Amino acid sequence: TTFSGAYGYYSDSTFDSTNNKVVVVWNDLNDGSKGKAAVGTVSGTSISFGSEVNFHSAATGEFNRVNFDSSSGKVVVAYVDAGDSNKGKALVGTVSGTSISFGSEAIFHNAATYRNSLVYDPTSNKTLIAYSDASSSNGGTFVMATVSGTSISFGSESVFEAGEASHIATTYDSNSDRVVIAYEDATDSDQGSAVVVTTATSINNLTSENYIGMSRGPV
């Protein structure tokens, strides 16, 4: 089953548990690289999609990301606005049936932004957006995003890696109520590294003393 008529690049997806739907976002290379989204409905081993909707009516980069905010019952989409100096932007999506609509976009990083990764933190009822800050040697940075209705706002930026952070991935550990950010440390022989975000502004490096189960090595 196809979700894009043609050239569906840089896709990401999430499950909306409020509406029991899947939301897919992508870059439509056949339509000016616009950011698009569609709602999927799973039935048995099949999936069908509603109509394509633009979440950004101009070119987006290769870092379209989507995640579900269970406290608001909305999805959050983060992307790079290729037509606006590659600034990091995000917006809120609302699923209704097999359709999705979007609120106004907001800037979470007012400079070139790359390697976005999203995760919802149910402890704080916020979405963490991690990314590389091109204006600061591609250092690893994150912000906490709050959804209110169809709007999104952001806290202060926090640095989790002063050197270049590449291949950023995020997840939530429900056992410890913490967010883990994993990344390739390009300034340290490309070693695989990770940090634990304990609050909106508190970061701990993972070591053998405070984490068991992840080896340190190239990503």
C-alpha cells in the first residue's frame, strides 16, 4: 500500500493511540519537496491511507520527524525549513477520522538545524526535540516542547554534546522515567555515546556505573 503518489522521501511515522491511527510524514520530491502527511488505518495485516496533506507548503529537508503526545492526543511534527535557512520548526497535528490538520508552525531553533529526533516524555507531558546545531559546530542540543491545543511552545535550549553529534536517536525509559539520547560523537573518533535526561535541564552521561546494557562503540 502506498502513502505517497510518488517520491516519498525521508519518511517517519508514529501511532496515535487516541484515534487508533498511524500518522506518516515525508518529503514529496515530486512536489517541490513539500512536507506531507497522511493518516493510516490498520485492518488485520493491511493498511489504508487517507488523503495527503501538506504540513509545510514549501521544501523541507531530510529530517522530518513525527511523534505522538498522549497528554494532548495530538501529534508533533519537527522538520527543517529548507526555504528559511534550514531553521528547525515544529507544529501540532490533529487527527480526525482519516484526515489530519495542522496548527501554525513555530521555530524551535532559529538557525540551521539537522538530525532531528523526537520522543514524548510522559513524566513532564512534553516532547523532547534533539538536534545538531549547525551554528555551534553541529553540537548536540535539545529543547522541551509543550502542546496546548493546536499550538506548540518551547523551553530553553540545552546542550548535551559540545562536540559534533551525529545520527541522533531518542527513547523514553518508562522503568526509570528518563529520556535517553544516543548519538555518534564525531569529535571523539565517532564513538557511540549516550546521555540521560533526568529533567528538562538535567543531563547525565551514561557510564558503566549508572547504566547497564549499552556498549560504547561506533554507531
